[in-house]
Amino acid sequence: MLPRSGDVLHVTRAASVQFLRPIMFRVIRVLDWPTYDGWLWLDGYELNAAGDAVNRRSIFVLQEGLRQLQAAPAPRQHTVRTPRRPVVRTPVRVG
């Protein structure tokens, strides 16, 4: 399954040899760039231990080497607004 926007991943050497030091990574999007089978370009933020974004980056990783730490929140239901009826005010007579 492809990562989704908002997923927090643990990216280790299993995903790419460039990650000798594992990172936490919050996905912004999966980039639509040409790759080899099973490999992905991800755009997102490297996170520190507190979960704060510290560096925006694009990474090239093996999909099966990624470990999901936190799934993106479920999308909210789309609400349909109904038009409001205008308020009719009657004039007040003085006198």
C-alpha cells in the first residue's frame, strides 16, 4: 500500500542505504517521478524526536523497507451546506 499524505514513517537502511541513521518522516505526497519497480520518491518532512518538522526533503526509498509509525487521520466526511433562508424583517411603525 502506498504511503498517504500525513503518514509518519520510520525510514531505515531497509528502505535505502542512505539511511544509516534512521529518520522519522511525515509524508506530504508520493511524487509521480519515474522509478524502478518497488521504489518511490516521497516528498515530506524529516521529524525530530518530539515530532516537529525540522527539514523538508524528497527521498528515494524502497517501498517494502518503510515502516509506518502513525497513519494519517481518516479523511473527514464532506458536508453539504444547505442555503440559508433569508430573514424577513417587518418594518416597525413608530407613532
